Amino acid sequence: MTATIPTKTSAEIIYPDSDGKPMSDNTKQFELIVTIQGGIDALYKDNENVFVAGDLLWYPVEGDNKTRQAPDTMVVFGRPKGYRGSYQQWLEDNIAPQVVFEIISPGNRMREIFKLFKFYDNYGVEECYFYDLKDNELIGWLRSDGELNYIESMEGWVSPRLELRFETASGDLEIYRPDGLKFLSYVELSRQMEQAQQKADRLSEKLREMGINPDEI
């Protein structure tokens, strides 16, 4: 069962659903954002109390519509799935996103990156992951003692919350589910499904040649 969350508490303060900024600066960044958001959403598709969103504005402070960020992907445990124009934390049992991902493109400046990190540090994110497309570098922070602390080695790192494993040795960011399956793009998933269907069709044809109706098995 999904839920529709109210989008504002009063007529006086408006919390815009858009910050006017593009979701991505290039096609590779967009594809990776969609792959991460979709992969995590699929992983928790049967858990109604895990909300996963991409490029959704998060307002942590009631009455303040200037303090906000839109993580490329954010994961919130303890909140129901459902439509939201923005994530207004005071309407969500005051639960902050526990995990956020940012895909850094060549257009991102160091000042912007630092501002993002400080926002996530200040407002309670537990795990924070920044991936630099240009340098194929994954940087992570994990909260302990009330602050986000740098993770020394990210190669093979497993997220404590999501149980996802991260690899970059291939030259690209690869993410693996707890069951070992790799996050795939929509094109890769489509090809995989086509191959599976072709294999099933060949098996059905072989069974019919043997006088067996595959539909009756």
C-alpha cells in the first residue's frame, strides 16, 4: 500500500518542487543516476517502508524554504512509498534520508561539492557517497560520533544500510546487490530479458520436437 504525502503545511510558506537546475549535465551522469535510483528502488520493491527518490528536493527545516538540496539519489528507511513533490522532513516523522548519492560531473565546482557535503553532514545523513565520473573515483563518508567520517578505502566497500558492494576497478562504478547481482542500466536489463526469452523459446521448441507440450509442464 502506498501513501500520498501532503506537500505543505500552510498557505504562507511555499516549498517549491523544483530548484530550476537540471538533473544532470551529461548523458553518462543521467544514466548512472537512473541506474542507482532504479536499482535501489527495485531492491526494496517489496518493502513499503523504504522510500527511494532521485533528484527530489529535501527540505529539512519547517518554515525554511531556502535550506534544501536535491540528492541525485536518496534512500529513507521508515517512510512509505508514494508520490511527493518534495521531501518535507517535518511531514515525514522528522526522518532524514539515511543514504544519499551524488554523481559529480566536470561542471561541478569544489565549492558546490563542499556545500553538498556540509548539508548532508549537518542534517543527519548516515551514509554519503560521491562518485566522480571524470576520475572514476568513489568517495564515501559514514556517520559516527555525530558526524560524517571519511571512509579510507571504497574499493569493495559494503554499505552498512543497503548492503550494496561498490567496485571501480573496471573503470566505471559497479554496484552489486546483497545477492551478488550487478546493478544494470535499462538497456542492459532489456538485453538480458531478450536473451532469457530467446533461451526459453529454444527450450520450448526442443520440447515440442520431443512431443512434449511446454505449456503443460
